[in-house]
Amino acid sequence: MDLQIGQILHPSYGWGMVLLSFLIACAGSLVALLCAQRMFRRDGTLDFAVAGGAAVALGGIGIWSMHFIGMVAYNLPVRIAYDIPLTAISLLAAIGISGLALYLAGSGRRQFNKMGWLAGSILAGLGVCVMHYMGMFAMNMRASMDFDPTIVALSVAIAVTAAAAALWLAFNLRRLAHQIAAAVVMGLAVCTMHYVGMAAATMVCTAAAPANDFTISGRLIGLVVFGVAGVVLIGIGWIISERSIDDAAHAQDDPPTRFPRTRWA
């Protein structure tokens, strides 16, 4: 295809990758829900292994992996590569911000912390947006991006709302069936924010892609990310299963009182 400088490039999506992005968002969200309720031990201290698992599951898998697979699903009539340092920073930012947001929401120890939830929701929502748009700027291609401020603002609103719902669900749902349904809702919300954010950008053809020796590209990287994310989730699930066995062993002597559904700090 003969492209002209200044020409608007019209994207298309690989729907197989779109489906994988939704599945990994749901899986990461479910594991994060299971982790969040076990972040604090019975004596009120933070279980760093479980807290780290929750942060990785929500930020690294449910949000970042979904985002990256969604980026791979995005097709343009020009070659797209990804800046490795920016991509790595966006991953670390997603994990760190998700972990802090979960800690703030659960820092009431024995009750859901309303003020922490509000602060964590705003922090997590804005953090997701920073991660998302950082990931978009990591695209190395023969095109520049123009953003529609209205759609960008809509993506921010979706991100904050989704973060608020995710944190509330993480500390207020107990039954597995409800947690699975909540994970699907969270997966839909994360995907909606991502694809709305992508729709905010208009791609304009340029003379050449920016020079950058530290990039990665290829159609298989989305599958690689999906596979690695799956292995990580299995590892986190193993940690949670150990904690569940330990909780069951001590349930009769010290009934759990973490985060009752009806109490707010």
C-alpha cells in the first residue's frame, strides 16, 4: 500500500487477540479478588507474599497484560514495534499502583476502609490511564498520534469508576460464584477503558518511524504475554491455596473477622 505523509491511517483489530485480552483481564481480576481478602493476616499484619500476588494479578495481569495483548490486536497499515524501556516502566507502574490502591482500600484491617477506598480508586484509575497512554506512546511506527480530549476524558472516567468497583468487590464479596461474576464485570470494564482509550487516538502517517534500537515487535508476542501471564497466575494461585489451607486449619480456634461486608471505616 502506497502511503502518503499526512494520510490518516485506519486501524483494524484481530478479534482473536481481543478475545484473549478479555480472558486474561477476567483471569487476573479473579485471582486479585481472591488475594485481596487474604492480604492481611489474622493479627492484622500485612502478608507481603499475598499482597504482592494481588498487585501482580490485578496490575500486571488483569490490566497490563490485557493492555499489551490489546495493543497487539491493533492493526495499522504500517509496522508497529514497542519501545522496551517504556513498556517495562508501564508494567512496573501498573503493579505498583495496583498494590498501593489495594493496600489503601484494605488498610482498615478489620473493616473496609471507605476513605482508603476513595483514595485508592482515584489513584488506581489515574494510574491505569497513565499506564495505558504510556503504553500507547511506546508504539514505534511510521505515524503520529492526535488525541480527542473528550474521548480521553471518557477513558479516565471509565478507569476511575472501574477501579472503584474493583476495589469494592475485592473486599466485599465472599462467595466464589459472586467473585467469578465480579471478575467478568471487572474484565469488561478494563477492556472498555482500553479500547475507548485507543479510539481517542487518530493515527497520521509520517515520513518514517522514530529511530530506536530498543524495540520489540512480532505477531507472536501477544501469545507469549498470554502464556507467561497464565503461568504467573498459576503460581499466585498456589500461594493462595497454601494460605487457604492454613486459614482452614485455624478457623475453629480463631474465626476470621477480616473486612465484614456491612462495616465501613
